[in-house]
Amino acid sequence: MLVTLSGWAQYARHPSWVAERDGGRDGTLFDLLTIRLLWDVALLGNCGNTRVAGWKAALADYAAPITPDPDTILDAALQEAVDRSAERRLASTLGQQKTPANDARPAIQAAFCIDVRSEILRRALEASDPELRTIGFAGFFGLPVRHRAHASDIVEARAPILLSPAIDTETQEEDSAERVRLRSIRAWGRFKRAAVSAFAFVEAAGPLYVGKLQRDGLGRIESPAPDPVPELDLPLDDRIEAAAAVLRAMSLTQGFARLVLICGHGATVTNAPHASALQCGACGGHAGDVNARLLAALLNDDAVRAGLTERGLEIPGDTRFVAGLHDTVSDVVRLFGDDVPQSHDADMDRLCATLSKAGVLARTERAGTLPRGTPNMLAARGRDWSELRPEWGLAGCRGFIAAPRSRTAGRDLHGQVFLHDYDWRQDEEAATLELILSAPVVVASWIALQYHGSAVVPGIFGAGNKLLHNVVGGIGVLEGNGGALRVGLPWPSVHDGARFRHLPSRLVVAVEAPEEMISEVLERQPDVRALFDNGWLTLVAIDSWGRAGRRYDRGSWTDRRLAGAPMSTAA
């Protein structure tokens, strides 16, 4: 019944999900299902005995055991072959000659979100400056915050949906005139898009927008100025504890460079109802600039550093943190030099030069995957309100690696693998591994399954043709002027018109840690273990040589290279 309601059921599920996460209850979804059932009851009561017999037959069919037909069995076997192929390719990449470890102090460190799109830029940065090292960590950077943007009353949850934001941000005193101006712009925008006023507005005021349409058509859309520097509304002891937890989770407890970049990511696009799918999933579908700036300021705070030293985490006195935002459409990184002293001007110049060179490499690689893509035109795609594919987002995602960067440095993962830095030797009681498996891995699996469903069964789990979309109430889209609210991703997000850009395969999670340690975490997290036991995800352990060794199989570990291994029941 809920599937027949499509996106309306999905939207109703959201408030109940949030309520359950926070220990409450919301009855919207139950009420919607009740209405749907009552509708069928009303129809049944007015359709005579013939309909009643058919209804009972349908109930009996649904109650019967499901027996797969030959086509379904063949599809399952083919899907298994695709999954195993993706696993072998990942294992082959990991098995390449290891990059020699460099214990010298890096000139620059750059922490990026684990998002697959960051892999391309990280690889380009390391190739552009051999003394630069990158780090992968969930893009909210360990700070689940409730953020109110400048001159706005809307509170944004800048955190994964799994987490209930527990930290508030503060901004500098707002100018009242600026607040009125921005609120007026937002109110005017809501009026133009409202269900009642939209059509009358177009007829009455449409000619006044000819000039704006021309400017927008030429891609002359101005980027908004950055908000004032946000601050954490936390006592000092809590700020110290937050900083310590983040550094340990990043496996960044020693070997700090003079300059450390904390780089979130976002996508500069226009006229894109599904824009949140291109933003940072770890930041709740927002860009990651706020979290990056908060963490950089936190780690630059002298009082916080003194508290970290007392807890055994000493940041060198000459280390400074700077925040940045990676635009995944243009591969340009914007730096926020909120608190960088003149003593680090040379380091900043070096970072800017490296980012510029790496941006050219990344754009050249990505341009070849986009229709009509050229390196110099990628930024323009984001400003073009008629562009169906400003970028590919996370299409093609197929793996998740939790291991030191030395295991993957220098290897071309084609922007298809989530990369989370993790050193099990620094992880007492496997607390960090438990956090990785229960949060970033789960969110990555949702992303992969959303792309999977949108590609495999687009009629049910996809959003249809982007050219025909009409935004409804700011909560979703219709395809055309009627029908159900659509779910998932539009067809142009997974297909380029000739072939799939997302090949549906099961996400392979590769973790460098002792098998006993991984198994212990799965015992503590039964819901996560069920994802692997029921075949939604594949789990392999990376051994001490950096090879994808053994596969997890319902509580035991088997050699993944054995021929004739039993086929998963996931299909």
C-alpha cells in the first residue's frame, strides 16, 4: 500500500524517522496508510461480490511463498557476477605495488570528506605536490551542529540524518537592514513558487523578467558572499572534548604539518530541485563549509590546544588550520583564511598553487565523462539553468575503504570509492571502527542503494525525466502536472542517454583491521551486521600487506578467492 503512494509515503516517513531517532513518535505515516486502507475499504464495499472474490484471491497470492522463476534466477546470477567483478577490481587495485611510506613531516595536510568525488581531487593534489598528504573523514568533521544561516530563522541540521545535532552555532551580530533585505528576498521567492500565486505571477510579471532570463541563460549568476564566521556555542571543556574526539576519529594524533586544510564540499548549481543530492550527505544535504570553518577555528583556539595537550594530544605551535570548500562542479577550492597569520603566507601560497594545478588535473579527468564536457566549461555547467547534468554526483560508487591513506595513495580509484582514513593500531576498544561501520558505512550504503534503485527500477525508485519536473511545495517533484510525488534520482543522473553512468553493484566495504576486531564490532552493532548477513553489502578485511584478503560470511571469514563460493541471497 505504501509503495503505491510513492513519494508521499516517503515524505511522511521523514518526520517519523526523525522522531524515532530522537526518542519520540510521529504518526504521519500511520495516518497516511490508514487513509489509503480506508479508501480500499470504501471501494470494496461498493463493488459487489465479484470484486470481493478478486480481493480475497489477491490476499491469498500475497500470502503464498515466493518462488523465483528462471528469469529471476538468471538475473540474480548476473547481479552476483557484477558484484564479484567490482570486488575483484577493487582487490586488484589494492594489490598493486604499495606506495613507500614517508615518515617525514608533510609540508601540508588536507582533510577531505570521504565522498567519492573527493578521491579525484585528493589524487591530483598528491600528484601535484609530493610533500602534501590528504586525509579522508566524514564531511561534517565530527561536529553535528544546528546552524542558522546569516539573517535566517531556518535552523539547518548540518549532520548525517543518523545523528541528532546537539551543538548550536552562533554568528556575529546581524545588521538589521541586511536581515530585512534577505528575508524579503526569501519571502518573494516563496510567493513566486506558491501553488496559488505561481500561475498568476507568471502571467502578470513574466515580461519583467526578460532581462534576468537572458542573464541566467548566459550563465551570469553571481555567487553569494560567504556568511560571517560561525562559532560553537559550547563551554571550553566541551570544545576540548569535541576536538579530541575528532582528531582521534581522523587518526590525526601526531605528525601535524605547518598548514592543515579542512576542506568540505558542495555543488554550485542552479535550477536543480535535486541539488541536495549533490551536496554533502554527511552535512544533511548542505555544503560542508560551515563544519569545516567551525573545526578549523576550534583547532586554532589556544585554550582548546592547551586542553588537548593535557589529554595527550599536542598540536605543534607552528601548525595552523585553514578551512576550504571544494566545489564538486568546477573542482575549484575556496579558502576561508579566517585565522591564518602572516607567518604562514608562504604555506598558503604553496597551497593555493597546488590547488590550482590539481584543479586542472581533476577537471581534465572529469570532463571526459560528461556529455559536451570540456575542462574550461565545467564551472559554467553549474550556472546553466538548462543543464541536466552539471556533474555526475556519486554515480558509479562501488566501494568503501577504511584504512591508512598509504594503502590507496597513488592508485586510481576513478572517483568511485569512499575513502576513510583509519589506523586500527590507534583505536582502543575498536571505538572508532564501530563509529565508522555504524555511521559513514551506513550512509554510504544508502547512497549506493539510492543510485542502484534509480538505475534498476527507475519507474518505482527513480524520479523520471528531469525535463518534465514540477516542484511541489518545496518537498519534491511531480513528473508533469500530475501523478504521485517521485522518489529517488532523475534518469539523467544515472544515464547519459546512451549508457548507464552508474553500474549497479553491491557496495564493497574493505577495512584494514584484524578480523576478530571487525567481528567484535559487528556483534555490538546487530543492525549493521544484518546489512552484511543479508547481502546488502560485502565486507572484506585488508591484511597487513594491504591486500583485500578474506570475506565476511554470516559470522565467519572465508577466502574470497575460493572458486565456487556460495551465491549471496541478496538478489
